[in-house]
Amino acid sequence: MTRMRSAVTTALITALCLAGAPAFTSAAEQRGPADCAAELDCTAEEINLMSMSQRLELVQLMSSGPAEEIIPGYAPRWGNIEGIIDFFRDNDMGAPGTWVSYVDAGIVEGIERGIAIALGRSEDTFGNPGSQLWANYLTRLADGELRNRSAHDRAWSEAEQASTEHGVALAEDVHGLTATEVEERFFAFSEFYRWTLRNRPLLLDILSPPVEPGEQEQLTFLDWFTDVTNSTPSRKGAELAYDLAEFDLPGGTSSMLLLFKAYFDELWDDYVADRS
């Protein structure tokens, strides 16, 4: 009887997660990046069916299209996410229906619905907690409330973290998928990047230019490394993190310090090149 109740409870939770969401789209009906960027109503399930190349195009179209209406003149706000998707594409990761695919789909869906909400098209978050946070981020940025780099990075990372956690729940709780050991370690390393954004010392704002429209010069390595408009640090950082994950390094502070040192050593030349 206990086993039966458990099975019924699991079925009910799954049904509630899927309630109200459109049914899976057939290949013949599947919408592409241009349609999703224009309508801003593609679900995570639809985004899951996209290739990584299509998702990269979707993020770029949303940045240059509807997001530009909210924050005209600003550099694209999801360049670092473009770098990660580019890494997935080139390493054959994230095929539709996989753990990586659903986690990534949750992130992209959160951005999409956040833009829609900020534009006033709809208040529907699609059940993604990151949607409203992305909407808040965009409206606050447009209103000049995020000119300080520490406030900006915290708001950005909180929205991305919520969208990521929703993607993980979609993969694991709804679809019963699990990450491989390497993917799990890679994900843990990616948490370090979000932690760095959320915990940027306020004192460093004295040395950093305000977040404004146009291209922003990154004066310090930390500014450059955590610049959300730049795809280079995230792309190359993902390569390093994945290499370290494959070596099954122990977790904890020592692992994070090793990762940061690897980032610094490997990316320093790119940082200098960008500044020259």
C-alpha cells in the first residue's frame, strides 16, 4: 500500500509540473529560433527539441530584437551564455532529451519569458522562477538601478541561478534524468562562476566603470572574467572546467581554487588581448 501511495504521489507531481504546458511538438510543427524570438512563448520542452546551434541563434535573436527594445544601446546581456552553448555545440553535448539539454532549456526559457514579461506581453512565467527575476533585471537595468557592477552582477546571477535550478528540476524531477559523473562535476564548477558574480565585493565598484549602454572597458581580470556580455571567458572557462571534471578532482575549496588558478593562467592572454 505504501508503495502504491508513493507511485500515485509521483504521478500527481509529474502531472502538476506538466499541467498547462503544450504537448510535445512534432518535428513537422517544431518552431525555429526566429519564431521563438518573435513570439517569446516557446516552452522549455520546445527548446529542448532544438539543436545547440538553434539555441545559440535564439539567444542572439532575443538579444538583438526584443531585449533591445527594453535596454536600447546596451551590449547583449547573455554573451557568456552564448559561450556555454557554443561549447556544448562543439563538444556534442546537450542532444534533445538529455540532462544537459533540459538544464540549458530551462535557462533559455527563463530569459525568453523574462523578456516577454518586461515588455508587458504577458505575466506568464511558464512555471520558471527565473522568468520574473530576468524581467526584474531588465526593467531595473533600463531604469538605471543597476549601474553599480556589484548590484548588476548579483541581479544577473540570481536570475540565471533560478533558471538553472528550474532546468535541473525539469530534467531530474519531471523526466527522471540524471547527469553523468563528469556532467555533475562540470555543473558544480559552473556554480563557482555564479557564486563569483553574486559575491562581488562592493569595494571593487570604485575601480570599475558603471554599467551603461555601449561597450564597457573591463579594467581588472575579475571584471573581464565575469563580464556577462563577453563569450570568450565562459567558452574557454567551460573547456577548462570540463577538462578538470574529467580528471575527477575532489570537490570543495581546494578544487575551486585550482579552477580559478587554471582560469587565470589560461585566460590571461585573452584578457590582455581584449584590453589592447
